[in-house]
Amino acid sequence: METVQVPLSTATLDRIQRYSIRPLLETPEIVLNRILDLIEGKQPPGDRIVAIPTERPAPTEYTTSRGVRIPIGLELWASYRSTSPRAEVTSEGFKYKGNTYDDPSAAAKAAKRDAGASETASSTNGWVFWMVKASQSPTGKIAPIDVFRRT
């Protein structure tokens, strides 16, 4: 049998391997042939049917542009100029007052401007501005979200 080399990204190879019935024994070719047989209506005798998921599982973490993973649903709070702004980590980023920001510093800047800070005074490090409750912190203590950069 003649073989050819097909370049695949690591992500695609990982997807193929998720459908392996015997992960340590099956090559990507075996898995792909099983999937193609299923699509073409030719289920090999004695072989198990592979369920192909139609939906991806919901993400559990938001990954920042710098690769920091933060749990989705994390409730953030801060104390600034007699205000107590609140935000939440969603699958899209940091949600503050209906707007979603890619990083915590942008959300912190918006919170400080809402509290009356000028454009230049609102610049801040969101990693130390936003805090998490002890029950949501990896340290078990009230902490700035900077703790997630160290875990």
C-alpha cells in the first residue's frame, strides 16, 4: 500500500485522537477510516459505533491574550473612591457593566472612570485592582486576581 504524508496541525491531530477507541493502539488513519465508514454508512462488522459529538463542551476558563487561565464565573470586586465596582469573568473576557473587556486592566480602567477618575488617572493594573473572594481564590484567601498568573 502506498502512503502519503499529510501535514496536520497539533489541534487537528488531537481532535482525531479523541475518537480513538483504543488510544494506544490506533493510528490516526484507523480512526479516520472508522469515521469515514460511519459517514458513508459502512459500519465495519464487530466494530463499535463512534459517537461524533455535535457540540463542544462549554469552556470552563477564559484564557487571556498572554495565556493566563481564569475560571469562568469568577466574581470580581474592587474598592475605589468609596465605590465597590463588580465584574465577572465570562467565556469572552471580563464583563463590567454590560461591556466585555479582553483583559482585567481595561475593565479596571472603565470602573475607575465610572468613579470619576480622569483618563490619565484611570490607568491601572487590573491584575491587582480586581479582587476575588477567599472561596474562589487558589490561595483560599481574599486576593487580587494576580494569583491566577502564578498558578
